[in-house]
Amino acid sequence: MMDTGFLKQVQSAFAGVQEAQIAALQTFDDEVKLTRDAWDRSAGGGGDTRILTEGRVIEKGGLNFSAVEGDVNAALAEQLGTAAKRFAATGVSSVLHPCNPHVPIIHMNVRYFTLDDGTWWFGGGIDLTPHYVIPAEAKAFHGDLKAVCDRHSVADYPTFKRWADRYFYSPHRGESRGVGGIFFDHMGRDGAADRSDALAFCVDLASQYASIYQRRAAPFVQQFVSADDAAWQGLRRGRYVEFNLVHDRGTRFGLVSGGRTESILMSLPSRADWTYNHQPQPGSPQAETLEWLRKGTEGVDWMSQ
């Protein structure tokens, strides 16, 4: 049986995160336009999609809340490895694509799943995808995430960092999607984590999202953009699209569970490019970025850089 009382507690906490983080992002980018789209899911539940566009910092992004439920179909049963008949899922997710290529792309997601056989788990994380890798910025970003993990007994930064390095990797390109971050899944499914502690960690992590982004974005919002920078941004966005459509488990879960397609694909940029066999000039900032991204699935120990 599902614990509907705890499920409602999680839904309320995640909805509160969405409200607070949208307000913080609007304060940081005071020119961004907000579109709100509340939706119902015919099979059960619904969500609140908030799209951010045409800002001073944010070209396109969103911060979505969803709380859905329904029957476990064959595709979902295979993906989750379960014989349960009913599921409920709730979460907050966000991707922000900046105007300036010197500002990174950022992604955040926290989620909770529960099944009618009594199992439950949390998952999520935050990761950063700079168009140009700056080691000092990557180190500062990881320091922010480590600080959150260190506040919670259920979180282990080194483990979650390694998980992100392996997860945010495109084997068909031999490239990391960015400089990683932290990623975790199935927290509590094995009974090793307390539900309330896991929820507290997820809410704390997601509540740091806007402030983490502001620290990484603010120094670069006004930086000069050359034609080469703009072209490179389009190519790196193309890599981002590839990862999300080919490898991202959250995207696949949303689509196979009958989720709302527009909200799921909110993560894609408004424009992206693919140039056949593009090779940056040796020694260029673009080539240096690729060197960082091609360190392998174990990633880089950014805290030691």
C-alpha cells in the first residue's frame, strides 16, 4: 500500500521549492518572461509547467512541478524492474539555457517514486554544462554541492559525484555532458535511508538551485560574445540535446509513463546546431574545453584543481 500521507507531504514540499526558486530566478533575471501552464493528466495527477524565456540571462528554460499517478504499464515495469500495479511520482525539474555562451547551462531535478507494493525511493541531482570549461568555476560549483551533501547523513558527495560522472556521459561521443555535479537514484529503495531524512536532503539541494546558478552566471552575463563563441554555443547545445534524447533516464521515464511531452521536452534549447565532423582549432578555447570533457567516465576531481 502507498503511504498517501507522506506522498502529500513530499508533493507540498516540492511545490514550495518550485515557487521559491522561480521567484529567486525572476529576481536575478529581472527581464525574463514567465509563462505558466497548469495541466491535468488523464491517467491521474497533473503538474505546473513554468517556462522562462527572453531574459537578460536566460534565453530559454523552465522549472516544472509534477505529481502523477497511474497503472504500471509494461514499458514502465521493465524500466523500474517491478511487478507493482500502481505508481505515484512527484518531482521538481529545471533546465536553464543562457543567452551568453560564457554562462553555463544548469540542470536540477529531485523526484520521489512510490509503488503499491510499499516500495519508495528518491532521486535527483544538480549538474553544470558550461560551453567553456573554466576549472576554477567547476571547483566552486562542486564546493557548493559538497556543502549541501555534508549537511545530511543520507548524502555522500564522493559517491554522488562519481555517479554523476558516469551518468552524464555520452558514449557515442566519448564526452562528458559538462563538468558533472551530483546524481543519486533509488535512495531508500533498499531500506537504508530514512524517508524524512531523504526528503530533507532533496528539499535542501533543490532550494540552493537559484543561488548556485546566480554565483556561476553573474560574472559572465555581460562578457563579449564573438561569432566563434555563438557558433560554439550552438554546437554544445546540440550535444546537450543528444544526451537528453538518447541517454537521459528522466526523459525516457516521462515518455514511457505517459507524461506530458511538452513539459518533458522543456529541457531542450530554443536553437541548436550540428556541424558535420566539426574540429576546433588546436589550442583554441573550444579545443581546451573538449580536452576537459574527454577525460573519460570517471570525470575530473574538480576539488583538487
